[in-house]
Amino acid sequence: METIKKCRQPIFQQLMLYIFLAAFTQLAQGTTPAIKKKTLNTVKIVYFYAADSKPSSNWKNRLDRTLKDISSYYKNEFESSGFESDGIPFETDNSDYRYHLVQGSKPSNDYTINSGGEIEKEIFEKLAPVINPSAEHILVITALSHKNENGTYIFHSPYYGRGSASSGLCMVADCDLLDPALLSDASTKMTFTEMFATDKECSVGEFNSWYLGGIAHEMGHLFGLTHDNGFPNEFSSKTISLMGEHGSRHYKEEKWGGLKSSKFSRASVFQLSSHPLFTQRPKPTHNNNEFLLQSFKISQTENKTKLMLHYQTSTIPYSVVVLTRPYNISEYLSNSFLSAVCQRNFAEINIASLERNLPYEIRILFLFDNGSIKEYRKMVSYSKEGHFQTVDNFGQATVNDLIRIIENDNLDNQRQIKLTILNQLLQNNQPINLKTIKKDSISLSDAAWEEASVGWENPARNYYTAESNKLFFLENMGEIYPKGLYAHAPSLYKYKLTKKWRKLKITAALRDGAQKPEGIQFIIRGNGKILSSYNVKPNEKHHFDIDLAGVDDLELCTQDQTGNNFNAWSIWCSPYLIK
């Protein structure tokens, strides 16, 4: 059975109905795979306990009920928004949940809420190669809690989540009272202390709302969800956003007589609807999508505030989600808005009005059919005169914003070359097809690649990264290169040459600001064999002149010499193919 499909019309406002129908139509156009008997993607479950302890009392039966309950919650949230789902596909063994048990190397009291990295390292070392953190979605449940002499439960487990369509991890806490069967217990009292509460007195039912809701919330992050308070007035007085402020504390609290129950926002469900764990499509392994936000404009009248987005892309997003908040309040209170994308290079979305003279953070999430997301963050302010201004050097670069900044900077001695690069990026030129091009020489950075991946952010041609204004250009030893490839290590660019090209001339360098004294290894392969390689250090460059006779498959690779990708700012400059 297809794990996600339209099963009934959601009862939304007319605008929301249009959005869901339009976006679903795009999702359904030939993208649903054939029925598979075997689940393709699952969430791996790890149970971690300390060297001086054992798993919590009756842990397996309780956690079986816990995972089934949270999976059922996700299923119901999908269906209440008009999608059919089987819930969360946890890993199973003969139809039972499969738990990977890991005993830590230290006593319980030596682990704290800040021990997440240490625990992850122990888990990955002990479970390799069964679990690959770069390709798996992993739920870690820890037995890092105890009762003190007063009978108060003390939780000292890390509690967080992160993830994307490709991989992710979240870490949550267990104890002998964690059990959805106890959600209706409003009479038995308990006290607990954790990172956000000291000696909190409550019923066992309310405790389970907090901690079951915490797992559901952190698993939202595992799937790539952000904090989201829903669009204005989305939730009634009896509901609250699970991914918003304190939303995780209200999980199914109607069962013990509470006043609110947590729900997913419509934007959150919409984002989850394309995630490979719920669609059972293959996870994206290489980010081949070329995406660049060209312009970002806001218009505001008495009745409407509209965000207009122009971008370049090799793959059309099916939708865009925008989250807004005044910069002086918590991101948990961000309002969310969504719209279907109806044109290749343009999207617009109605958002809530912005107050004057108050800086706002705006997060823009472009959603793609394979579950991947391209995110931009901007900070804007609305002046007394009614003009919107982008706050410079905050969030990802926008081509038109950079043009405005550079045009007004008369002290920039490389002003003209930067403006030339930026204006070329506005042209929406399609990458060159190496099989059909008739020119005798071209810039390889203008050609279509077969595959591309980088160690940070996204593959990019002729600019460094849109991560910030400061890092936008390909720059080495003060020189701006108009042609080149962003190649933050480890990186790979693959091209099909069809044996038509005779020579490659290319320069390897590290972008100015790289703090990599060990250097980066630059490798050029032809037909799977190394044609040349060189280790380049900061404030250096190396020129390659490569014979391509008989080469069909060309690969440009970079590798970090230290085994990590921190500050690995490698770039390929002035890459030219010659026939």
C-alpha cells in the first residue's frame, strides 16, 4: 500500500485547500514507487545504559507500547490533515521492534545532559558497521535517570534531535514510569527534576505527557522539522503546536484531564509528507540540486503581506514553507505559512504583517519531492516610512541583496568583478551539455555535472557558498575567481566527457580564511584512475594541466587530511576544458 496518499478532503480554509490539492497533484505525478513488500527506510532504535546499571524495569514491554503509541500519534496527525500513513517505520525483527543495546563505559553519574557527543561516539563505535550514522535515522533512548533519597526522579540524560531526509539522530530519556498505559493515571503523584524543571510535582499521567511528548517532539527534529508555532490562530484554546513552545508537554493530556493537546502544524505535516521514511522512496544520498536564491522581496498593505522569491534551480520544489518571528522572541513562537510552487523560478506566499521598526527573522524552506530541503534565513526590518530593509551579513546571501551592498561600496577595489559575477548568476543560464557543445574550449564550471556532493552546504558553480554574504565569492590570496567550483571537503564532482576533450587546465586552492595548516588533498581521476593529485595548504595554489585523451568519466575530488571537515574550504578555480 502507498504509505502516503490523499485519503479525504481536509476541512481547511479555501486557500489552504488549494495549497494542499495543488502540491499533492505535483507529488502524485509519477513519483510514487511500485508497491514494495519490504520496508526500505526505518528508524533504528538504540537503548543506552551506563556501566554501573541495567536497563530500566520492564523496559522492553514499556518501550514497545511507547513506540507504538508515538507511531500511532504520527499516523493520526497525517490523517487529520488529509494524508494516509502507516506511522513511523521503526526497525523490526520478526515483526517485533529491534533494539540495539549499548552499555556505556562510565558509571551513570558521570553522564550529564551535555554528554550527547560522548554517548554518540560510544554508540557508533560499538554498533559499527550495523548502524551508519551518516545514512540512518536513529532514536537513542537512555536509562540515565534515578530516584534520590526523597523519591524524586532525577533525569540527567541529553535531550535533543537533529536530522534531514538523509539521516538524523535524537536522544531521549527513559524511566520505569514512562508508559502510555499510565497516561490516564491522574491520581498517582510523583516529583521529577530535569534540565527545565526542578522538583516538579505532578501526576504520573502528566509526567507521561511531558516525556512521551518529548520523544514525539525530538523525533520531529529527527525528521528535519524546525520549531513551529503554526500559522496565526491555527490552534484553538484546546490545542497547541507539538513543535512550538511547551507543545511537547501536552501530548494526549486529555487522557488525564488536561486542558490542551498537542498537534502538528499543517506546515509540519506538509513537510513530513515527502520524507523518505514516510514515502518509502530512496533517501537522497548526493545533493545534486543546484539552487540559488536570486531575490527576496516583501510587500505590505493594510490587508496583506506578501513574500516574493525568485531563484535558480535544477529541480523544482513542490512547496515553500516560511517561518517568521520578531527577533527578540523565542524561535519556538515562530509562525508558519505554506504555499504550493506553481512556477519554475518564482514563488510567492502570504505571511502575517510585520510591525514597524522591529527586526524579524524569516526562515524560508523550499521542499522537494525526495524529502530534501533548501533553507534560507534572512533578517528584515520595516521602517517608519513603510520600507523593508534586509539586515546585511545575517543569514544566507541573496544575489540582489549583494548587488545592492556592493554597488554602494565605493571602497571595494573588486567591485566590478563581483557585480559581473552576480549579474551572470541572475541570467538563469542552463548548464552546458558536454555531449552536444561545439565550442573548442569551455569553463568546466559552466557544464552540467553527472553527480556532485560537498562536505558542507550545497554544490555550487562560480560562487563559493550562499551561506553568508562574506563567504559568497571564490577567493584565494585576495583574488576573486569568476569561474570555479565550491568544493568544501570531502567533495566530488563527476562529469561525462564522452572522450571528446583533450585537456583540462584547473587551479586547486583553499578559500581565504581557511584554517587548515595540514592542507586539503585535491585529486583528479579519469575512468576511475588517479590522473594527478596534490596537497594544497592555506595561501597556496596548485595548477593542474591534465591530458584527457581517452577519458570518458572525469572526477574532481577533495579530501581533508585530518579526517574531519571543519574549515575545509577547498575550491577549484579557472577550470577549462580544451578539445
